[in-house]
Amino acid sequence: MSNKQKISVITLGCSKNTVDSERLMNQLKLNKFDLIDDPEKADSVVINTCGFIDAAKEESINTILSAIELKKQGKIKKVVVTGCLSERYVDDLKQEIPEVDAYFGTEAYESVVHEFGGNLKYELLGERIITTPHHYAYLKISEGCDNPCSFCAIPLMRGLHKTKNMDELLSETKSLAEQGVKEINIIGQDTTDYGKEIYGKRNIAELLKNISLLNGIEWIRLLYAYPSHFPDELISEIAENPKVCKYIDIPLQHIADAVLKSMRRGITQRRTKELLYTLREKIPNLTLRTTFIVGYPNETEKEFRELCDFVKDIKFERFGVFTYSIEENTPSFILGDPVPQEVKEERKTELMEIQKEISREKNQNLVGKELKVLIDSIEGEYYVARSERDAPEVDGEVLIDVKNNNLKKGEFYNVEIYDCNEYDLFGKLKSA
């Protein structure tokens, strides 16, 4: 094969997949392959799939079928599938879509590179081609998960928890900073478990502190923190370190004890509330983000009402809601899927309506206040920015009028908030 063949990498799913694709793309580039954004202009397509819930699986399958159609039309020569979906369902996929040239699992960098006739550069495996805006990046600090959540198939696709060496992570972050990255978003299936199996303790706080000492990094944001073993020293690090955003993404999934027990979350309603109250008390101006699942098999109307009351009480700044998706080979599979889909959708809508009012109230409280923001992009009449309250891609934005302003993407500015809607803020440059 020619070393100048053109390869398009398509990434589906979460930010963890984004990091995997960025590492793979760098390895392909090191082997002198050309990376092409448009699959129709490529010789080959690599699809990094997601297999988390039904909607993600469907998107992955449709993307594979679209690539196969391009192959049938003679527009591309090869289709390679990797990632979570093929890790979990490789035998089924080979039978159902045999037109794919090769299937690989997660983090299969060497196999994919070999498929195209290249060789893995082991010493450069931590380096990446940044596909996000160049001022922020994701840092995947671990792989897999040890938590026994009944509904979750991640351990089937990603395996048990494996901590990445701290020195390697710091070297990776330093490289990102040298490329202009100013904001690091910490990700993993369970970031609070970081370090336990190679350092003998959960030392996520130490990792955040060491990252904050690197030149160029101004914001560090913690995502995917598991609630049942939240380290006390992590609370102090977030509260006291000026470079760590006062922001925690802590997926709770539910609050009713009966549901939490069946979900095997390892935490009760009482302990969950104690943790959240402690976080609010010890970290001033904290932004809390969470996710919930509605329509779990044993969620009755009573449990759902408990969840609604809890949301009204805690007043999360940010959250998302998923409807329960039954997953084969998970512990909850034997419970079936008794809650009708229309009931799940109704519960999801009701929760989001509650959150809409909470979010509007919290945004209104920011009108007249000053916020430090980072410019992500320009869209139409607005600069699109984020404050430390806003994680990339999933949260609200701060919109600044393009007119009479000359702002630069990837730079920080202080703005005064003058208006808002349910989810976004409108700001103007702080007067001198």
C-alpha cells in the first residue's frame, strides 16, 4: 500500500472516544498517511463506534452502513470499524455486515495501524492530534470501570478500571499545553477511582494539583466523578486551587433508595445528600452537573416523585436525563423493561421542565455579575464563550455580540452579564 493513502477517521460517542481517535490519528500521521475530514474524499474510512445505549448503537450502525454504501459506489476502498460497539458485538457485526474489511475493539491502535500497513510508534503513543478547538482538550486518566452498576455495559466494552501513569499524563498535558491548550477536562469512566490500583490510594487530588503546576494550563475541570467514594482531599483541592474550576460532574442516576439499591450504585439517598451538601458548603460558587436515568425497571411513580423533589431541593446548575435502555448481559437485564417508553419520555420531559425553571432562576441571578470567559468560536452575530460553569459541548454558553468587538478565539476575557434565557447568558466586555 502507498504511504500516501487518504484516511478519514469518524468519531462517535463520548469524549473518551474523542481521545482514542486523536491518538489513532496521530499514529496514522506518523506513518505518513494523509488524514481527510470528508469520508467521500478518502481512500479508507475508520469508524470509532459507540455502543453505550440504543440510540448510540443505532447511530454507529447507520454510520457503518453509510460507509459501506460509499464503498459499493467505488468512492472508498476500505472500511475499518473499531471502538465500543465492535468490542462488544464483533461476532454479530461480522455476520450482519460482512462488507466491513476489519473489526477491532477499543484502544486498538496497533491493529488499526497494521491494517493499513503501518507500524505503531510506541514511544509516541501519548501524543495526539487535537480535534477539539485548540484551546481546550480532554485528558483521559483511566480506562474501564470497577463499579457494578446493574444497567451499565461499560465494563463489558472497556474492561475493569486501569489507571494511567501520572508521569505519562503530566507529559501528555505538557504536550497539549505546548500546542496552545489552556483548559484540561479530566475524563474517565470513574475519575474518583484514579490511582487506586497502581498507587494504593485514590489520588485524583494529587493529579489535579500537579497538572495545575504546568505552564499554560489555566482551567482544569473534573468530569465523571463517582459519588460513592468521593475523596475528602479532592474537595479541598477543588476549593483551594485557583486553576481547578469550581465545577464537578457527578452522575447520580437516581435518588430513591429502592432504585439505587437495584442499580447497585453503592450509595444511599442519605449519603448522597450529605455529599452534595458538603460540596456546596466547602466549595463556594460550585457548579454541580449530574445525570439521571428515568424508567428503570423498579422505578414506580413514587420513586419518580422522590427524584423530582430531590431535583427541586438540590437545584443542580446542570443536568441531563436519559431514559432507561435495557442492555443484554448486564445485571438489570433479568428485570426486563416494564416501564412503557411513553412513560419514560413523559418523566424525562417533566424533569427537564423542572430543570429549565431552576436554570433560568440561576442564570437570572448572574445578570449584572462579572464572569471570566473563554472564547470557543464565532457563530453568526455572536462570539460563543464559556465560563468555568460550562463544560464543552454539554453545557450552556455565554454569547457576546460580534459588533464593536474584536475578540480572539482561545483567549480569556472578563464580561458583564446583561441578559439570559433558560440555558445561555448574554455578556458584554467589562468596561475599562
